[in-house]
Amino acid sequence: IEDVSTFTPAEAPLIITDDQMDHLRTMEDWKREAIRRALERHNGHREKVARELRIGERTLYRKIKDYGLDGSESE
């Protein structure tokens, strides 16, 4: 193991604790949550959600299905 005091900030290894790992999320997690919250804000009105998120309605419908936000299981 190298002495980390010799690393410059750019060379220092990224050390993430287990507690911090619990807080990391993937981009897909962020997208799923954004859609879920927008659906709540607009009472499920998908046209308004698509407009708010600036995505096409077909894309929104697909993501709702993919993320299991339509009541089905996602996988």
C-alpha cells in the first residue's frame, strides 16, 4: 500500500465508505424518481408530465413501463 500523503489531489484514490455508497444513485434512479414525482405533481396526467420533462409522450410512456411506474413490475 502506498503512502497516500505522497499523492497530489488529482492522483489521490477515491475512497467511498459503505455509508456513502448507500447514498449514490444511478442516472436511471434519478430519471425514475423525476418521472415519479412529476406524475404525482400532475396527478398522472402524462401529457403535462412529458411537457414538464421536455420529452416526447411516447418516450414517457415507454419509461413509465420500463421503470414499473404503471403498476407493473420493472426489470
